[in-house]
Amino acid sequence: MTDIADLSTLLQNRLRAALAPDERVVWVGRPIAARYMTRAYGYPALAGSTVYAVTSARVLLLGGDGEPDSIRSYAPAQLQQLERTEHDGGWGDLILETEQVSDGDGGVMTERHGLLAVADVRVAHGLVAALAASLALAPATAHPGFQKALLAPAIPALPAGLRQALRAELGADERLAWAAQPLPASYLKQGFRKWFFYIPWTLFTLFLSVLGAPALWHTDVRGWELLLLVGVPLLLLWIGIHHLVQPFGMRKNALGVVHAITSARALTIDINGPLVVRTYAPAGLLHALCAEGPGESGDLLLEAGFDEHTGIETQLHRHGFMGIDEVRHVERLIGHLKQAPAA
């Protein structure tokens, strides 16, 4: 955390100019320059002109979008879904917004905005979550089913690493209602969807390799032509094989994930690589959508789709409780917890 007095005079003036008269600064942060650049956030030269602030009313991002004078503001209603990536040493990213924008060539690219490459990202997450909790919610009726789940939570035995990570995320007054790991077989099935594209890709690459093989013994094919003839098919073949074996890695990754519902929110923890925690406050659960699979398993998507016309089976960019058992029961628990903002 950086005190506002530690900022340069220029940055202090920019921050003060962005504040409302009755707005109080709670936290000020700066991206770690070396981390910001090595993470290739797109605008490494702007790390020195970027300031993050949590105030009594909102989160402010000054600079960092390609324009040093840019300002992004996030009120509590926009902070109901947060994603924290935490690296060794405690630094990391806190993503506040993910949006799809046109790349100018008819395609779409994903842009993620938030507190990037900051020290003590867990502290920043706690402050932003506290601000999000200040959102006024519409009156809700107590749900006996949810209260029963709090009194007798269904918590399976978790690996030590996940159990420790889950315990570290819970607040002092926060109680668990449900927790579970995804079914490894369901993650494997999700990965198999890629095979519909990469099996033909790999077979076509092998076909090209067979057609071009006789040219390797042709005396006129040497140098750059030989490199292209051998290198390009090998590169395409490597890409195909790499994606064909990915589903088996996804099955292993399921063992490092836990989904949970507490008295205050829903969250997903992933300890495969850097710690990734996605949290969903009551108002951030309004887009929950159940995709039931075989038996009683399925996916519970918690984030709104970027394209509401896209079929649920193809919305792989959405996050939530993926590959869980008794998905309808968990959907009911989410239904008890979610709550709309007050009108």
C-alpha cells in the first residue's frame, strides 16, 4: 500500500482531481513496474503513470489503458464479481471487469481491467470486497433451506492445500454452507470438445507431411525451401498433438480446484499454478445459469455471457462451478443467496 503523499506531485494532483468533495481515500496502490512489464499487460511504458485507489465510494483506475489521462471508476454494484491471481510473495492482479471488444478486423478480443501487478493483492481484495458489500440490496426473505445448509454444511474431505486455501479465504463471521471439488471426468469431457477441431487438424497435417515427404530426397530442395517443407508441418503437427493431450491435463487440474458457498458469497479457488480466487457477492449471482449433464452432475455458470445469443454449451469463456455433482441442489443454494440491488 502506498500513501498518497508518496506519489509524485503530478499523480497526487490527478488523484485529488478525480475525487468527489466528500470522497475519502482508503487505499492507494501502484503497479510493480518490473512485474507490470514482464506480465505484458499491453502498456508497460505507462506503469509509471498508473495509480489505483480504493475510496469510500468506489475504485479508481488512473492511467494504464493506453492513455495516461484515462480514468476508470467502479461503484459497489460493479464490484460483485472479483478475480484475484496471487503469486509467490503476495503480489498479483485483482480483475474488476472483463469485456469483449472488437479488434477492428471483424474479430473480438478480451480486455481485463483492474488492479494489475500490485503488492499485497490479498489486502486490496479485502478492501474492494468490503466496498462491494456496502451495496444496498433489496429486502429478502430468510430461506430455511439455506439456513439448514449453514447448520449442517456438506463439506467433503479436501486435499491439505485446498483446505488451507479455503480456510484462509473465510472471514471472521463467514460460515460455509457447501463445498466440493469438480468431478475429474467432467473436466475431461470439457477438454474433449477441442478434439472436434484438432483431430481433423492433426490428420490434415499428417496428410500434408506425407505428400511433401518425397521432396526431401529431391536434390533441388535445399536451404530455406527444405526448412519450410520440414518445419511448417512439424510445427502444425506439434500444435495439434499439444491440444489433443490437453484434456488429460484438465482432468488433473480438477484435483486442484474447490467450489464453495458461504453465508456471504460464492467462490472458486484454483491452486494449479498461481493462486486464483473468483468471488461472487449476492448481487453478482443474478446471472447464474444451470447446465445439467448426465445423472445429477453439470455446470453452474455464475458469470453473464458476453453474447446472450450463444448456446450455453459453447460459452466456455464463462466461469462458475464447473463439473459438480448434484448441480440442481447447488443451484437452489445459490438461489437462496443471490439478491438484487435495491431499487
